[in-house]
Amino acid sequence: MVARPPSSVRLLRRVLVVDDEAGALQQVTQLCEREGLEATAASSLAVAQRELTARPFELVIADARSGAALLPSLASPLLVHAPAGDTAALELLEAGAWGRLPAPARAPELRAALRALEERERLRREVGRFRRSPAPAEAAAAAGSAAPAVSDLGGRILSRAPAMADIVRAVSRYAAHKQTVLVLGESGTGKELIARALHDSGPRAAGPFIPVLCGAIPEALIESELFGHKKGSFTDATRDKLGLFEAATGGTLFLDEVGELPLTVQVKLLRALQEEHIRRLGDVTDIAIDVRVVAATMRDLPAEVAAGRFREDLYYRLNVLSIQLPPLRERTGDLPILVDGLIARHAARLGLPPPTVSDDAFAVLNAYPWPGNVRELENTIERALVLCDGDVIDTEVLPDRLRARSAAASAASDASASASAGAGIPAMTASDLSIKKTSRAMEKELIRRALAKTQGNRTNAAKILEISHRALLYKIKEYGLG
């Protein structure tokens, strides 16, 4: 079987699958390979330990028995492959396992778990990079007259964006209290990072922090996962199951993408938050809980309430305290910090010397709005490192969507300046509504004119166009102007 290259999962490369049941081992291994992972199968605990000694793995997927033996010495996240309600698997989650993959495993559930782990790994690495950054006083001194860095919460946040200073203060203030916090922001802005900071900075730091990706759990199982169930409450309930609310007692339960919860579960969640009691499926008695809930979503919850997809009373109950994370496009002062950190990280991973970024390339990066936030920026930097054939990242190795936006802005400015001389860009028809095609046409025309003006001198043409000589050569070849 030929594995397709990884798409959304980019930080996870090698996974070790451990199971003494041959059928389950083969099934999970094949599912991992289909997701583009390099999967190694271990049919026994001894084989698994030998593989872990031989080389590192970014993830270990194991049955509950093997996972219990491996967890104390395991450096990688552990995903427990076990049936719903498996008590041993729940005990492993409480002991520090990252999550559970329902058995028998299915591709959508594995894919959702990998996406969630990918996001956690990105956040963990970003925290690590921030912790290695200079202390606030050193950063401010190095910046001279530049805006001072914001650094707090054990070094989790390092930013020159003023909006982040308010977030740091809010996290410090909210951490000491038990009230529910709703963290809002676009995908990739670091919502789980904030949730962990709230947990680690408060009196519940010694308790468990249990993240739940609400949209990754099938609707039929989400109620059982959160609140637990009694043996016999439904067909597959072969034993009592402890829910994640009970597992998080004394700590924090992070409900990521809470807007994905079905309405039937929203009712029970509201009751749990209001009364601090839960009732397992099939049970007749209530269980007291002591849990701090942090919820997060990228959805517009007031709009969801208006559309009848989210309960209004639950929205107000979750939104006791709130933190709005700014998108990357509103943190432009942080772009140099993030670019340098991403280059250093991925260059080391790829075994490459870290290149510098040309002024032209950084101008393109800085002008782009980054709808995918840090995740999109990271993918862009990783791509540039692979395509870069020297010690400088220039504009030609940046994606078309970035260069097209920059070219369109430059072309518009040039067309405006030359309109009085009758040298505008050729007229568009009503059907010319493609930004990408129009931007390329503008870019090609500007290069043609610059070459004509300099009588084919490419060095001088590059100066007029305000791009590097190498970028001009690339574009001449691309547009067939040579």
C-alpha cells in the first residue's frame, strides 16, 4: 500500500503502534499509513520497548495493558486504543495519557485525534520557543526604542502586540478564580495555550488538565464521554464508565470547540455548570463535581444562538469571563519573532543552515493577512525552507497567494501613478474577476515594461521593480519573457 503524503498532520511523522492482538495491530497500523504517517508495528511489549530505545517516535498508540507498562517512561504522547467505557483506558487518561482512540479504530476518529495532537504539539513548541526567548528586560534593552516585549505566565506569551498585554493581565486575574472562562478566537490563535496558562497559573495547577475536542467525538458518544455511564445503560455499556467531568475533579476541563456540541448535550452541560452535579447515563443519583471549565470556540456563538443551534442560557453561563485572542494579522509587530523562531525550528529539523529573509520577502509576508494565523505562517515558512536553494529566502519561494496580493497592490499603485501618462494596465472585461489571474497579468506587464525601459538590463529592471535579481530571473522564466 502506498501511503499518501501527510497533509494536515505535519509535525507527526513517526508513530509506534503496540497491540498483542494481531488484527487490531494491523488495522491501526494501516490507518496510520493512510494518513501519511511512518507507522511501526510492535506485537508485544518487548518489541515496543526495543523500538523506543532504537529511535524516537512522535506518537505511541497502544492497547491499555501495553500503555500502562509504557507510560511511566514514555516521552511521547500516548493514545490508548480501547473500547468506549474501558476502565483501564480511563485510568491511563487520568495518569497522563494524551487521549483515547475508540476500538475498533476508524479513520475519521484517528484523523480527528491526529489533528488535535498536531495542534497541541504546535502550541507546545511555541511555548518552548517563548521560554527560550530573552527575558523581558533583555528583550526591551535589545529593542532599544522599539515597543517592549510582553512576557508573563511562566514565559508562555512573548509579544510586542499591545493586545497581548491585556490578555496576559486577564489570564493572571482569572486564573485564581473558578468561574468559567470562554476563550474566543480564530483557528490557530492559541486557545489551548491560554487554557493551559489559566490552569497552570491558578490554585488547580496540581490537578488534572483534561482537554476535550468536542467536534472530534461522535455525537452518539459525547454524552457518555463527558458524564460517564452505568453498566447496561445501552448496548455496549458492559461496565461502569467514569466521565471526563469526574476525571477532571480538582482540576480543569477544557472544552475546545464547544460550539460543536449537540443541543441534547448542551442541556446536561448547562445543568452541570449551574449545579456542580452530574448524572451518569443510566444512573438515578447525582454526583458532585469540583471542576473549573474553560471553553473555547472559533464560532460566532451569538449568531449560533440566533440560529437556534446553541442554547442562549448556556452561552451566558459559559461567558462569565471571556478572552478574545487577536488573529495574527493584528499582531504584525510579532511577525519577526515568529518568522525567526519558525525558521530556526524547521531548519534544524530539516538539517539545513537557517537562511535569512530578504527585505522583499518579508514585505510580502508582512502585507499578507494570514487567515490561517500561525499555522498558515508555519506552513509557509516550512515550504520556503524546502524550496530555498541558497542562504536567503526570497519572494520566489513564497506561495502564489502571497505574491499575488503583493503584486496586485504594487500594480495598482503603479497604474495609478502612470494613469495620467496613458500607461495604465490593459483594460479588464467584466469576466476578469479572478484576483490570481489579474495579479499575474499585472505582474507580467510590469516586468515587461521594466525590461523595455532598461533595454533588457535585468539588474536595473530588478531595481526599478524593487525585487531581487534572482526573483526577477525566476519571474522572467515563469512568464516566458526571456
